[in-house]
Amino acid sequence: MAKNIMLQGTMSNVGKSLLTAALCRIFRQDGHSAAPFKSQNMALNSYITKDGLEIGRAQAMQAEAAGLEPSVLMNPILLKPTTDIGSQVIVNGKARGNMKASEYFRHKKELIPDILSAYNALAERYDIIVIEGAGSAAELNLKADDIVNMGMAKLVDAPVLLVGDIDRGGIFAQLLGTLMLIEQDERERIKGLIVNKFRGDKAIFGSGVDILEQRGGIPVAGVVPYIKCDIEDEDSLSDKLGNGSVNGVIDIAAIRLPHISNYTDFDVFLQYDGVSVRYVTRCTELGEPDMIVIPGTKSTIADMRWLRESGLEAAIKRAVGRVPVFGICGGYQMLGRKIADPDNTEGGGEVEGMGLLDCETVFASNKHQTQRRGSFARVGGMLAPLSGLHFTGYEIHMGETAAREERLLDCGGAWSDSVYGCYIHGVFDEPEISAAVVRTLYERRGLSFDGTGIDRSAYKERQFDILADEVRKSLDMELIYKMISL
């Protein structure tokens, strides 16, 4: 059976996901087989495995860092919020329906056999399992039924690294406060503290390390700098979603929907010099972009109403004909004439879409989950250079869309004039496709584009190595290997 190590945090967004990826990469570089594991993830960014099962996007990213094919074993429970008090519950990659938080909390301990089955299957295959917790290790109101932080550590007897985020301030309160709030047996599981996202000269924090070790009685395993690498963020706390500035020759405006999901579909454009992707929430922020993209959402009808009430629908319609508009998944559904949810799959109701594509969507209980390979059909309009190019990606959606427009892809989607929509997440990731879009946008500005398509896979491999190198330099790896008894 595999050895294990767990990263827990003082709060959400302290960097657990990236540190988990970094350790997976470091262990791989050191000749060990390592796999990520998160028993329960709450995120709208998700991924479909080769066998058509849905997991958190962060675990797919961590698997890539480890050099593995993403597997549902790495994330047996995924919660996708549909409202402020409810989520779609996905167990072993398949949706079990929507539950209010109170209902889920009453039943979640029943999922422990699923968690242990997935974990044990991984542990039989790999040398080291790197486990990621969720939120804070000291959620006192939730700990009685905890299955993702100390509850998970106890289930598999895992040593714990506690991570705090110094960039957000209060690092002593974060780390020492957490140690004060947890039980003694839980405290004894914590073998090291990590100060993450440090900016500036680490030498001036030497006294800070001494204070943490003296008052906490636990060694500081490392002070990790704020690392500049381009690796997918997990959820709505991403710094990318706060980017409202135009800092490139080409300006791509992405609509930041209230229930935005899989916004990583547009990360590929950030790899190109001279291209900016910014997320807008008000029509006054839209400006005069070169392209408008509408991402996926977990609550299409509610977000369509928000789009209308915010004035962004009208602003997008005014831009049609001047710039290309591209919707993916929920964004594609919104471009159509009508969206209906008669079975209350995502909250029920019916709403008129933007009417920019002649198509209608009806939600049903069956969920489409599959990886896709194919090609663009014969496409016209501003993005005509995409015609015939090959894509790879995946579908995750509840609705069936009947389109009476020209097909965008050989597997569906639609286009009309300068408006395009499809269900494929990752549709821009192939280098020929992203380069064709960027070149087209440059030429529409009367500029020449001298670059070439960027290999997304090779690019991500370089970013993982940058991450691992910086984390390795910052952590006491001898201490960490001692923790896992290798």
C-alpha cells in the first residue's frame, strides 16, 4: 500500500491545490509514482475522464503534474453549487441529483465507503498519495461529520502539512489559531507548517519562523514564495476573474457569469504575447473588445436573467457584426432563442435566450459526459479560418439543444454570421485553433501576426516544472520524506 501525506489549509484559497500539484511533480521527478486525492471537492470547474466520469478540474490538473491520466478515483465526491444553499452531488463521477446543504450534511458520512474504496484503489497502484483537504482544518461546526480534512486524515492515518497564506495577512493568527482550535490528537497529526505566497525577502521573516515554531511546537516545513506560473486555478476565487484591464494588443472580453464554470477554456489565449483575456460583470466594462466569449454556467436560466438585467445582453447584441461572439456550453445555450427546464434539473423555469442563434435548449435529467475529438465544419463569418481544424475536448451538460443553424463542429454546435456556439470545453486548446483565432483577430485590426500555435500540453509541462522547482527550493524535502517514511 502507498504511503501518504496530506495538505490542509487555514482557509480556502491558501494554495493547497497548487502545492499538491507541486508535490506530485516533485515525487515524480524523484522517481516515485504519486497520485493526487481529494475526497470531496466543491467547484464548478470540472473535467471529464476518458471513461466519461466527472471530477474536479483541480484533480485533473494535479494528475497531469504527476504524469497520470486523470481518474475518478482521485475525486470520488464532487459538489457543484446550483444555488446559495444547494449543489448537484456527483459520486464516483455520476450525478446523484441536487441536494440542499442541510440534506447533504445529514447523509455525507454514508459516502465514506465510496471514499475509502477510491483511496484504496489508488493506494494499490502508486507509491505516494498526496491528499488535499478543503477550506479550513478548523471548521468547528462541520467537524462532527468531516470527511475531507481531519476526518479524512484519520481514515487513512495521514500526516498533515498545514498551509497558511501570508499574502492575505494574519499568518500567525491563521496557523497558530488553527492549532489552538483543533483537538490534541488532530494537532499531533500536523508534522509541519507551510507559509505560502510570500512576497519579498524571506530573510526578514526569519523571526516569524521562530515565533511559529516556538508557539506552535511544530517545525516550519517551508516559506514558499508567490510563484509566477501559469497553472489552472480551481474556482471562483481565482485571481484571473478579477482581471478587468486591457493589457494586450488583442482584447478578449469574457462574461463573468454569477455561476461561471470551466472558464479555463480561455486560458490558452493568455499564452500569446499581445493578447489579454479580461472578465467583465457590467456593460460599462465591456468596452470595444476584439472578441466576446461567454463561458459555461451551472445555472443557465438564472444567469441568462442576470445577463439581461445587467444590460450585458444588450451590449453583446450591439457588438454582433463588429466582433465575433463565441459561447461554450451554458454560453452556447444562452445564444439561442429559448432555454427550458421543465423537470427542475437546474432550478426549473423557462427563459428567452439572446436569439442570436436559431436553437432551443431543454434540460433533462440525463447528463452528457464524454470526451470528444473531431473537427470544425465548414465555418463562415469572421472565424472562417477555423474550418476543418481538428479539436479535442469534452462535454458536460444537462440540456439537449436543437439547432436549425449551420453546424459549427462535426458533432454539433451552431454558427450564424459572427456568432458561434458549441458544447466542447477545451475547444480552443489545439495550437492550430488558438493560433487561427489570434491571427484572425490581429488581421481584423490591420496587424500581422508573426507567432505560431502554442502546444498547450508542452506549455503546461514547463509550468509544472517551474512550480515544482520553486516549491522544492522552498520546502524542507528531507522533513517531508521523513513524514511519509520513504
